[in-house]
Amino acid sequence: MPPRQRSPQKNSKTKPSPKSNNLANQSGEKSYPVWSISKHVILKLLKTVATVTLVFYVVIPVFVKTNPWIQNKVIFLNHLRWPPFIDYSEAEIIVQWPTRNFHITTDQNIKLGLWHILPESLRVLNLSPDSYEAQLTDSKPIILYLHGNSGSRAGWHRVGLYKVLAKMDFHVIAVDYRGYGDSSGSPSEDGVVADALFVYRWLRERQGRSPLYIWGHSLGTGVSTKLARIISRSGEAPDGVILESGFNNILDAAKYHPLASPFKMIPWFNWLFLDTITANDIHFQSDQSIADVTPPLLMLHAEDDVIVPFHLGVKLYEAAVTSRPDSFGAAQFVPFNASLGYGHKLIFMAPELPDIIRKFMTRCENKQN
């Protein structure tokens, strides 16, 4: 018998077709297992987290501690200006109200930039800016406005308040401290208070029988309270002091500021950050200064203020109530519900604000009488 021919065995490994090879290689990329790609992404993510953590919790704290001067730049944000490139001489265009731009030079040779916003009743008279100063004796209330730590007197929310007050028939004098706006010099606690004191005394020389009030906002409440203590002690007290979005002292204000939140878990937070503020001779201890402020006080604060939290305003009010004798003007605290959304800057939008101010001024007049 002829030998049985063996049938050819089929190869168990199927050869890929040329077509499939082309499809697999046309991208020209190597393929990696899924687990390898995931591991690569996780390692990259961990590296990023480690870098951010190192910067936040090592580099920044060490930099601040070894360069305490940086805290002065953080407290006084005079170079953070919005809107930028302001021409302060165009005051009427910016405010959309009869406004005089002018400058005065202090006894420390600091040139300060100011605006004088006219009362409603003088708006229609088309007065020459050179005659504005003479109108300060017309018995209408004068508000010396001291702004917060950033921007300038041209800030949009500040302009909004000027117009509310001008429509109430008040004179408004808004000043930029040294280093702010178009004022010369560099800011410090003693410096900005000295500027406010100079402008206040400049106004007293020109007010005639017009009542004079100080209005401070945010950091400006620290300036206002310290100023009010000085002039109360010297017998030059204003008719009243209005503190909007105020705080008890600068250390608590810094501690509860949103920018401090990532660092408060550091065990040496006070030593790293707060001690460097006092090293710059910045204190703004309003809860201590307010004990010597003799005129009536009006405090305004929104419950949803995240820049200067509401409870710091309450602390300042409690300090005023507990530390000032009954012979001093009474302190009033007006909260604004969080649902209104006024936050740190928008209390000027409150429809009831003019009525609150008028009632306060009536109380101030009765106190003087």
C-alpha cells in the first residue's frame, strides 16, 4: 500500500492581514497597556500636588518671614488700581457729577490728591471749580471719605457712594492717602493717618457752621478710628463717625481674610504671618482707639462680607459699647442681611441707607445741642 499522505497542518497562529497591519501602524505610535498610562498620569498628578504644596506651605511662608517688608505691600495695595490709567483731572466725567479735582501739600511735604463732590442743590448752579471751596461754609453736611486698602478715590463703588451722599445734599471730600492715586509718597499706618488728620484740619478751617463727619470704609475704618481718637483728645472731634465694613484690629482682619485661609493650618501661622505685620509697625487697633472717640458712631456691615467678616464688625461695636462712657455719643450697629448680597462694597446700594444716615445725623445734632 502506498504510504498515506499527511495532510498539511494549519498554523494555529493566524497571520495578520496586510490591511490590519496598515490600520495598526498607520498612526506610527506605540501602544501601551492601560495600566501603564494610568500610572504615568497618577505620578504626574502627585508631582504637581507636591510642587504646589511645597510652594504654598514652605516657599511662601519662608519668603514672607525673611522679607517682612512684603506685608506692608499686602496691607497697603496702593499699586493695585482699578480702573487703571485714571486721569483724576477728569473727575466730572468719572463721577458724572459736578466734581473738583485738586491737590494740597501736607506739613510733611506730601502732595495729596482730592475730589470735592458738590451737593445736589448746588449741582444746577454751574459753579466754577474755583468757587467750590467757598461753598463749604453753606451749612450743608461735609463728609470726609477715607477709602480702603486698594485702588484710589476713583473706585467704582466709591463713586457710587459719593453720588448717594451728594443726592442727599452733602459735600463729599474724597482723599487719596500718600502713595495712592496721584498722591506722592509711600503708605504706612502713621503716614496715612497723618494725611487724614491734615485734610480734616484743612476742612475745619473752611467748614464755617457746616457739620463735619468722617466716613471710613474697610481699612479706612482703621484710619478713621485712629484719626477720631486723636482729634477727640485734642478737642477737635467731628459731629459723627461712620464706619462701613470695619474690623476690630488688623491682626484679626488679616487672620480672617480669605487669602489667609490656605495657611491657617500651619502650626506657626501667627509667627510666620501676623508677627511680620507688627514688625512693619502696622497695628490699626481700632478696638482700643475707639475707647477715646467721643462723637456718636454709626457702624454698617453686611452679613455676607467675606473680606472683613461680619463678626469682626460686631467685635468693634462691642468694644465701642463696653469701653466708652455714657457721656460719649452712642454707638449704633446696622447689619445688612446676607440675602441682599451687599458683601464688602455694595452697602451704598441699600435703598434705606439715606434714611439711616439722616436719622444718625439728627442724633448727632441732638448730641451737640
